[in-house]
Amino acid sequence: MGQKVNPNGLRIGINKEWEAQWFAGKKDFGSYLLEDNQIRHFIKDVYKPELKATSEEPVQQEGEKFPKKLDDRPRISRVDVERCDKYLKVRVHTARPGLLIGQKGAGTDKIRAEVVKITKKNGHNYPTVIIEFIPVKVADADAQLVAEDIANQLEKRTSFRRAMKMAMSRATKAGVKGIKTMVAGRLDGAEIARTEQYHEGSIPLQTLRADIDYGFAEAHTTYGRIGVKVWIYKGEVLVKKAQPAQKQGGEA
């Protein structure tokens, strides 16, 4: 059986950029790669931003037993790492940059301090560590964020069909040209694991100039893990060819 390759990896160098922007020899490559993974793990999984109190505190509505909890997810799409001898730059693509930055940049300082600690633990000492937050303008058109939203809904015991169709509806309204969602595992607590998928619009996986975003997330439920995959087609990216310079003046 043919297996589908990761669309992001297939298009690197065509219309996708590397998440790790650095070069290292055989001696240092392993330690740099481990350092990148540790930085991404801390920012995406370990670090918990502090929510603002006062006006954003949950209020108990009439008929509710407990007030709804605030959504403290930073909604991070990807983390790029760029390094050289003079600096280490970490770019965080997030739908909620204000939540990560914190009041008066307190969140940025915490992340920078932990990144410095990770680099020193791996034997690397950079003169400057830069943390940048790049906002994701349309979160409903980002495949990684859509996959994490579906996984979050599944963990809250929402029906997988409802979660998938709601995500697809929001993505379509956001202006994408096609979206495909897939979930696999013990869906709705069934004894036998199975795979379900829905798609809307076109998903040209074989077209390399097609801008296809791919995301994966896992939902940890009481029945086990449920994998979530999302493909989003945003249109074609046409690379402009450099035109030859025209000769000025007439021929002699």
C-alpha cells in the first residue's frame, strides 16, 4: 500500500521554510537537534502562561453547576529556531501572542530565562538570546491549530463528527480552498478502533506548487489516544522566474 508523505516536509525549499535554520557539523549536530527539541517541548507543552485576573475570571451562569474555565492554551502553531555564533533566535508562531508575552513582558522574560538554562545545560553559551512572537492572523486556517482544537473538543467528550464538522465550517468561512480532517482510535468509546475522515473542497497533494498546510495532534481520552490529522489547501504559490535583463540601446 502507498503511504502519504508529510506535505510540509515534501514542500520544504519549494513553498515551505525550515523550522531549524542553522548548520552544524557532525560533531555538534546531535546536541543542537536535542536542544531544539527541548526548547520546543518547553514552549509548547511545559510553559503555562499566567491568565489575567479581574475581568476575565469565569462567571457562573444560570443553570450551570460550575463556572466555565478560562482557555489558557497559548495556541502555538510552530516554533522556529535560528542560531549562529552571535545569537540564538526563537520565533514562536501563535494565535495568542499577548497571552505569552504577559504583563510588561514577564512571560517573555520567563521563556528567555528557561531557554538560556537549556542551552547552558547542553554546553552552548550564546551572547544574545532573542524571543520573537509572530501572530497567526487566521487561526481557523492554520492546520496545526485546527487539529489541536479538534483534539481539545474530543477530550471534552464532544462527538468527533460534531468537532470535525464545526472545524471544517470555520475553516471554510475563513477562506480556505479545501480542508480534510481525519481521526483514528476508539471513537466515542467503541471497542474496536477505526478511522473516520471528512473533506470539503479540493486537496491536491500531488501538486508541489499547492500551498497545503498539515497538522497533527493527539487527544488523550479515558478510552485511550485518538489521533487527529488536518490538511488545509490555501491555493497555489507561483514562483516568479527571473527575467533576463534587456539590452539598452540599439545595435551598432
